[in-house]
Amino acid sequence: MKILITGGSGMVGRNLVQFLTEQEYNVLSPTSKELDLLDKGSLNQFIKKTNPEVIVHCAGLVGGIQTNIKNPYSFLNINLEMGINIVQSAVNNDVEKFINLGSSCMYPAGSDSEIKESEILTGPLEKTNEGYALAKIAIAKLCEFAEIEYGKSYKTIIPCNLYGKWDKFHPENSHMIPGVIRKLYEAKTNNTTPIIWGDGTARREFMYAEDLSDFICWSLENYNLLDSYTNVGVGEDLTILEYYNEIAKVVGYTGPFEFDLDKPTGMLRKLCSTEKQNKLGWKPKHSLQQGLKKTYEFYLENYAI
């Protein structure tokens, strides 16, 4: 099976490329210089020439809460254009299978219970990442409508928040877990006190990225069992403060925390329903501590001074 993975140099893409290569799939993972998803003509020619049986669309402009707030136009425009181009090229070239990676930010803000796939477009989005969410929703709908108009059974997988190897550990552009790993490592090293945005009570669900790769691999062999939309996650969430405490155990930080109540915290809760996933019989292989330990080891090997 020949598989084209977009975004193969990003965190999700690199984990997926490694995982599928180890499973001896024929993987194509061109860099953005080799394949510009914003160049519709070149993209169409590439897919026509390579003729993949499956496309897994992982590419996207991504970032943490600060970056999303500062760049909503770019997050909407760039992600929307890339998504439209890749889906249209797949349709044009009669690609049989297409797996689109969505995001839990596609769901309405303010839910205090497990969020089901049917809740997309049932309420206002979280303002701090609205641009990114709108692009993700539009591309998921494009995949859904491809079946109505062109008979293509294209799927959208909606993972919960992810972390793992090849994540971004930048102090401003990282997502929460890699950012906290760096923050607590530097606090331990420099004897400083780390600052938590908000009061630490907001809740999040995180899954180790390699487990998403495992689910995608499972999906390739069980493609027809997937609905148009399928959540993937661990089925439970923790508070931000609880994540800080769990990461502190891994890093070895034993000091106090401070709270900045003036900083934005995003949605108060975002827990995806894993009802469909459970019926499929798949579940993640890594516990939180196992995933954090592997991610911290990766940070030490590649970023720590």
C-alpha cells in the first residue's frame, strides 16, 4: 500500500512516518520544499505521478494559544487553502482512501461533558483558536461532501490534544505539555518558580502521538469500519495543575508554582467522547506517565543544554 503523508516533518507526521515505515508500508513524505501544498498545480501533478492509494493529511500551520491569538488570519487562510488543494487533488486523481486529521478545537466551546462527533457546528467556537478551528471544520466538511458529490469515502479522524517526540519545545510557540516540560526543566536547572497561566483548573485530554499513529495504522486495515468522523483519545481528562504535577514528577522538579490569573486559558474543558473508538475495539497503548517519560527523554536528547 502506497501512502502519501502530508506534513511529514511535523510532530504528528514524523511519528506517523516512522511508525508506518516500521510496519513496512510504502511511505511518501515529501517536505514542503519538495511539495508545496499551496501550489495547486504542482500538487495535482505530484499526486498524478506518484499515484498513492491513500493520503493522510497531517500538514498544517499549528501553534500554542499565544500564536493562535496573534495570527488568526494566517491560521484560517493557510490551513484552509492547503486542505482544499489536497482534497481536490485527491478527488481529481481518483485517490481511493483519504484520512484527514481534524482537531478537538472543531467542537463548540463551553461543553462540560464528553463531546460527540455529531456536535460539530452546534455552537460558537473557542475564540482563542477560532481561525484554526474554522479551517479544520471546512476541510472535514469537504471530505464529507466528497462522498455525496463524487462517491469518495473520505474520513476525518479527530484526535484529542497530542504530545510526543518531535514536538515543539519553544517557550512561546509550543503546545502545553512540551512547553511545561521545558518550563519545569529550566525551573529545576535555574532554581526559578514556573508560572501557570490561569488558576490551573481548566481540564484537557492528552494522548501520546505514537498512539495516534497506531490508530491510523489500524484504520488503514479497517478503513470501511470508520464513520465519516471518529474521535480518538484516552477517554479521560486532567486539570492543567494536575498535568504540571505529573510532569514535575518526570522532570524531578519539587518546587512551588505561581499562577498568572490575567493570562488566557482557552476552553475550561475539552473531553472527546471515545464511544465510537471503543466500539471499534482500539485503545491507546501508553499511559500518561509512559508518554511523558518518552517525551522528556526526547527533550533531554535534543533540546536540553
